Amino acid sequence: MKIKNLASGIGDFLDDRPRLKRYLPQALTLFFIVFVLGYFTFNAQVNMGNRGIVFGFGFLQQEASFDIQFSLIDYDGSYSYGRAYLVGLLNTILVSVVGIFFATILGVIIGISRLSPNYLISKFAEIYVEIFRNIPLLLQIFFWYFAALRALPLPKEAINFFDISYLTVKGWFIPKFIWTNFSFLLSSILLAIVGIFLTYNYAKRKQEATGQRIPAFFISLGLLIALPFLGVFLGNVGLSFEYPTLIQQTTTIYNFKGGVGIIPELIALALALSLYTATFIAECVRAGIMGVGKGQKEAAASIGLTPGQTLRLVVMPQALRIIIPPTTNQYLNLTKNSSLAAAIAYPDLVLVFAGTAMMQTGRAIEIVSITMLTYLTLSILISMFMNWYNKKIAIKEK
Amino acid sequence: MIGNLTFLKPRRDKLNTYIFLGATFFTLGIFDLISNSFFDKNITFFLPEILSFFTPLLFGFIGLHLIRIEYSGNKNLDIINKNININWFNGILTLLVIFVLIKGMPTLLNWAFFDANFSGTSKEECTGSGACWVFINVWFERLMYGLYPNDEIWRINVAFISLFLIVGAAFFVSPKNKKYVIIFLLFIFPFILISLLSGGNFGLNKVPTNEWGGLALTFIISIFAILFCFPVGMLLALGRRSSAPVIRYSSIGFIEFWRGVPLITVLFMASVMFPMFLPDGTFLDKLIRVIIAITLFEAAYMAEVIRGGLQALPRGQYDAGKSLGMNYWKLHLLVILPQALKLIIPGIANTFLALVKDTPLILVVGLLELVGMIDMAKTNPKWLGFAAEGYVFAGLVFWIICYAMSRYSQNLEQKYKTDR
């Protein structure tokens, strides 16, 4: 009773003073935040002082002296911790991009399959979604890595794809492309893309002005085939392959040399990430297509659009608006989930930097904050790009 | 009779002939496939190998093509055509699904059941070529209870059985008493649970948290994190919609920070960085640190879900509440939140599901719940090479938990659905 009286007393007191009522909670919040941060900083300083650590990022220039199994740029133990950070970051980006690519393809296929009029197909897609969505991602990564990929044969009995590519327990070896005069081909492809862009622009303006339609699709298909061909012939572009070959390292140990070796960690991680995220993307796609009203399709049919045109011009542009925001979220989740790589020793940012580098330097605060800031930046970059894209395709109200 | 049939476009007037022919081809295809994959007999052995592999598909395709007759007047045929056989593309898809199912099923069933060994005590008793469920059998106690001392396991059993009993009771008691059961369950029972498990009082031996593990730890972390992340998320959501700039921006910053970083780095922070922030000599148990980390992490996601619900409510609800003279807390607790929460049951369930699925991650900081225990068991020198069985088992356990949760949330959603 007394507490209630006190509470209502304070309430009445504040009700009479609106400005105090407005600023008091804010001041308390601010005080609380400053207090907690200050307390933590103070303790951290004392603790680091006791252990003789000086806060700073100078260690990034020191020699890392540990090796990384898989790297997209030149790296060995003599490079600095900063370089090791970069290697880890690139590996994270690599697995995220690969994962996003396959998850999108699979997710769209599964999402459309769930809406298929074919009972078996939609059931199949539903079972897939329900199974892979409800099992923890870490478990799936472990399964692919420790159970499925470990069952692959040793290099000597590798699964052979037409003598150019080999799948073994040590990874997947594929031929390496060696181009000569690659810049000619690249510039011709770029030229073709510019040409296609201009064609579509011209076709659109022409149609808006005169109503005349230009077969822009076939023109661009032609451009895309003809220009690179011209580039190859004129620029004398050559392509040769470096095939992986089996070599004997000791009497019993064989391995592949040459070509490009994709390590099993990368395969397991990319596989698990795409299978898992695809289920969520499939649900976004399904919701998006279902979100377009039936009336839209009927209206499109009644003005004489073919089913293909209806899908391309009426349904998809509207469905994309519903699909893109949640799908962006899934891309973000995939990027963040790629940090589970640390559990199977794929050398991503967390394993290389927050694992090995932290063990060696003991700089917990600096390294964990750099890692977190990196992920924050990646997240913000992706969401900024998607927000921009989202705004671009949003309905332009008049 | 055959002369009048056009095979390219089946017609209605010769319906029965077409059905007969189609069914024959289809059955032939299925029969070939089944004899091939179940009995190892290839009835088309005289054909080249690749052709022989695809004959069932070819037969099935011809069969489905012959029975694809629109508005045939035969009800069953129409249902079949409408569902699995609309056009040639759909027919092929149907066949592929059946093909994959029949080709893949025997291998899977043989591995999991027919060639598997179930009982025994050592690796040597796994004589079959299939799965070795003996592995799970032998390690079952460890997978469920972790490294908890054998003599004390009854405490975990008592704790969880009483939890299930009380939850069950909450469904059956009269609505008047239900309130008290739920209050007991939310505010008093967790502390009983924790003191029973950790011991050190009431004459119970103390069990340090690093001996906890297995599925029990999964449940403990999930229960506490779910319990705490909900109110924190609610406060953050209200904070984010507050008109006071300091509160709003600090909530936004807090939410976006946690949502922007992966859980694994948060756990690293809790285990290696957080002790640096505490005064020298103070020690916070690792399990508690991990639960706090998971709670804050999921609370940020919860806040966004709740904010979605708050935004979906029409302004009129706020105005109506205010016009009745309600203050901020009364307005939100009695008018806004009950309606908003009802709208976002799927979102809340998704966040809880994500939380449960995130718990295995704690193995990176050295706490071993179900997945961690399997990791430990499969590296035991006596039991090398049973990773697949372990992960399939853990996957099944998690799948059951998550699927049950999502089903329950769908029920709740239906129950509280009101037309607006």
C-alpha cells in the first residue's frame, strides 16, 4: 500500500512538471549508459595495466608467423597480422558470395516449386524446407564435413570426372584456366553489356514515342554472342587448361598437383550455408508471389498479355518488391552465419583473426572489436545496397 | 483398333483404350524401376546400359502422355491429371520425383534400419553394413546429461519431469488458477530448477557448470534465454518507438549493434573479452556469461519483431487509450501490447526457434551441449568413425523440438486469430 502511494505520489509530482517528466527518464538512461561504459573502461584499464598490456593496434604490423591453409592472396608466416586479417576477410567474403549465389538459385527454384500445381513437386519442396529449416546450421555443417565429405575416396581412388576434375577426401580439384590476351575478351564482353544497355534504352524510348516494338532481346543475344567472338578472333585470345595430376608424395601418400584445389572445408560450408539459407529464401519467394493479387493476373490476361508476358511484366515486378527486403535479411544472415566456419577450421575471419591471432597476441579487446566492427560494416554495406535497390524498384507514386 | 489412335494427341472418344495403354506403360516403368532397385534385377538387361537406366522414365513418360486427356469425364483421371500431369513438363517432374524416391529409398532404409545394428555395448558388435546405432545407445546418457555425475542424474530427471508436469498442469487447471501456475512457472520455478541442478545447498552436492552438458544444457540455455530475451526485447522495442531522442537513439544503436554481428563473435566476447571488463578478482560463471550474451543477442531480434507488431496497430488504438486517461505504461500493457503480440506470434516463434537452433554454437567457447557431446564422443579413440550416426541422431532430436515448436506456434496463431 505504501509503495503504491509512493509510486502514485511520484506520478502526480511528475505530472505537474511536464518538462521534468520529459527529460528525467532520458537523463537517467544517459547516466546509466555512461556509467556502465565508464565502469567497463575503467576495469579494462586496470586489468590491462596489471597484465602489462598496452591498448593499441601496433600489433597489426608485427610478423604473424603462422600459416593459413587456404588464401586468395599471397600469404605465408612472414607476413603481418594485418595481412592475415585481410586473408581471413577475403575468405569470409568468398564463402558468403558462393553461398548467396547457390542459395538464391536453389531458393527461387524451391519457392516456385512450392506453388507448383503438381502435388508431388510442391510436397517435395515442402518436405525439403521443413527438414533443412529445422536443423541447426552448425549440425548441418558438421554433417557435411565430418560425415559426408569424409566418406569420399583418397586421392589415389579419386572420383574421376572425364579425366579433368577429381573429387577426393582432400578436396575437389578442377582445371585452372590460363588465358592469353584476356583483356581483349573482357573488353569485348564489357562492350556487349554497354551495347545491350543502349539497345534496351533505345527500344523503350522508341516504344514510348511511336508504339513501335524492337526485338531488343534478340538483338542483345546477338550482341552477347557476336562481340566476344570478334574479340577472340581479333585479339588472338588463347585459352589453355592446367589439369590436376596425381603425384606420388611418398610410397603410400598420393595427392593432386596443379589445377585449382577447392578445400573440403569450403565445400562443406558453402553446401550447408546454401541448403540452409535456401529454405528461408524459398519462403520469401513463395510469400512474394502469393502476395500478388489474383486480380492482377486476370487483368493482365484480359488486356491480352501472354502468360510469359504476364509473369515478366506484371507479376514479377510486383512480387520482387515483396521478396527483396526479407531476402536481403537472409543474405545478411548467411554472411554472419559464415562465421561458423571456425568450427570446421575453414580459415575465415573468425578462425584466423579471432582465433589464431588472438591466441598468439592475447589482445582480446582489440581483436574482438575489430572482428565485430568488420561484420557490422559488411552488414551495413549489404543493407545499404539493398535499400538503394529497394528504393529504385519501389512504386513511384504520382 | 490401334489404327484409329493418334499417339501424339490422345482424344476423348477412345478414352478407355488410352487409359489402358497409358496405365500399362506407366506400370511397366514403375515395375522396371522397383525390380531394379529393390531386387537387383534388370528386366531390360538387353539394352545398352545408359538406355536401360532411363527406360523407366521413358515408359512412364509415354504412359503419362497417353492418359493426359482434358475433361475426360472420368473423375479420378481428371484429379490425377490436374495434380501431377498437367503438361509434359509437369509429367517429367512427377516422374523424376518418383524416380528419385524409389532409387534413393532402399539405400536410405537399408542404412538406417535393415543393415543397422541397434543393441550392444562395443564397436565390435556393429557387424552390419548400415548405421551403428550402438554408438548412440552406449553414449545415450552422456548425450542427454553431459558430464553430469552419474549419481546426481536423478536431479536433472526430477527437474525436467516436474517442468513438464507443471507445463502440462497449466493446460488443464481452471482459468482462474492458470494465472498462478503461469506466474509460478515464469518467476519461481526457474530458480528452483537452477538450485536443484547446481546444488550446493539443501544437502545436495555442488555440480560445477562445466560438468553440465548434453541435451539438458540445450534446454537450460534455451529456457533461460527465452525467458529473459522477451522482456528485454519488449523494452528495446518500446525504447525504439519512444519520442525521447536519447532513449530512441540508444535503443537503435543497441539493436543494430547486436543484429549486425554474428553470434559466434558475441560468444567470443562473452568468454574472452568480458572478464577484462569486470573488476579484477570477480568471477562470473561462463554459463551465465553465455546466457547473458545469447539473451542480449536474441533480444535485439525480438525487439525488431515486436516493433513490427507495434507499427501494425492503427493510431486509433493509441488515441483511444489516451482519451481514457491511461498513462504510458497502462496504455501499452493493457491496450497496445496484447493486440500487437497477437499479430506477431509467427515472428516470436521464429525468434525462439532461431535461439534454440543457435545453442549448439556454444561449443566454440567450450560448453558441450548435444552437438558438442557428439563431437566429443566421435573423437573418442574407441568410437572413431561414427560421425554420421551421431549427427543424424542430433539432427532428429533438434528437428523434433523445432518442428513441434513451429506447429505449436501455428496453433496459437489460429487460436488468437481475430478478424480486424
